[in-house]
Amino acid sequence: VRLIVLGSGSRGNALAVSTGGHTVLIDAGFPLKVLRQRAAVVGLDLNRLAGVILTHEHGDHAEGAPGVARQARCPVYASPGTLRALSARLSRVSTVPLAAHSAVAVGPFTLTACHTSHDAAEPLALALEGPGGIRLGVAYDLGRPTSAVRFLLREATCLVVEANHDEILLRTGPYPASVRQRIAGSGGHLSNRAAADLLAELWHPGLTTVVLAHVSESCNRAELARGAVRMALQELGFAGMLVVAGQDAPLGPFDILAGAPASAPVTP
Ligand SMILES: [Zn+2]
Ligand SMILES: [Zn+2]
């Protein structure tokens, strides 16, 4: 199973997960043109997708989804609430509603989802299971990691988890109090410390790859996010790969293998 992060942050999120020549996109939160440019950089063919899976309708996750699904002639998978929120933009796109906790086949992957705590219509965290029992968990845009999220992400080989803000930089940063409260609240985003606590709880010997995502450009820095999580995971014996996804350039591909840290990123 191969993972490419096309970009992650408040200005856009998209991940590509491939196996055996089949690719799914998780979120498509960039304009179609940007998605195409980034896919070209990493040699990804966006015309051949098994599906576009959306966590929620916010623009930084769904912006390019209708266009990319139309061009690839593939379905969009999302919660009923997300599909309703996007219905005006999803004409001529086939859609598959995702119910929490039930499994759906998307190409060679089995997809399960659960609700998250975030200020969107019906946001989801996702788990994709591929051949060989490789499990990839994705959870970003969540104010707090509920027990449903922690259960969904158990036993993962690879986790893509939000480390949105440093708590001190958020308090002293440029945002007005109302925005700060929204970000730190239960419908907002996880701090570095909350991400470290969540990942420490989810750690098990089979976890080989951790990608920190949705890192704020004004209230965080990659080294702060990585440092907080590395400290928590190293104590537990984590020897896998820990990387921080960026907003403006793709990261990967990473080959995710059970029982072995992902191969080092191939810099395009
Ligand atoms: Zn977001
Ligand atoms: Zn959001």
C-alpha cells in the first residue's frame, strides 16, 4: 500500500492511497488544477481513481472533489450529511453514502468510518484496510478524539493524524479570541499535545508510519508538532517513520508495509 500526501493544512487537504494499480483519493481540497499539478509531480494519474472519499464538506477538503470525480468517472464516498451539504456541486457525480461503522468496498480497499467532533454537517474519520491487513487511519479536523475515533484507529499500520496547533502559539497568535476558541474547542482542531496523547494511546508494535497533518501555518511549526509527538512515541518504543505533511508540496510516496517502517520519502 502506497501513500502520497498531495498537501495538508487549512488551505487544502488531499491524500492518495494506492495498491495493485488502484488508487483512492481521501479528500480533494484543492482546486482541480492544483490537484492535477501535484499529481503530475508525483506521477499519479487522477483519471484512474476507484473513488474519492471525503471526510467532510469544508472547502479545504472538498473543493476539487466534484471535478476530479467527474473526470475520473468515479463515485464520491461521504456521509449523508456531507453529501447533502455538497449536493448543489455534485450533479453528474455518482455518490455513495457512508454510514458510520459499516464497511464498504472501494476498489481493493475496505473502508470504515466513524463520526468526529467538528463543526461540519456530518464529518467522519476514516480507516482503509488493504491487502495483507495493512490498515491506514485518517483523523483530522476533530476537536477532540472521541472513543469512536480511538476505536476506529486501533491496530493501524499507518496513521494520518492532525497536529493543528501549538497551544502557546495559538494563545499568542494573530487570531481574535472567537477564532481561537473555535480552534481549541470541541468542534475545532487537535493541538500538538492532544495529537501526541492520541498517538501514544493508539501506539502498538505494528504502527510503522505516522503522518502529522493539518498543521497550522500561523499557530504551529513542523518541528514543534514533530517534537511533541516524537517524545510521546519514543517512550513507547516507536521506531517507525514520523513525518509532517506540508501545505504547498506533495510528500511521499511512502510504501506502507506491515511490520516495517515505511520507506523513506522519495523527493520528487
Ligand atoms: Zn480542514
Ligand atoms: Zn473542517
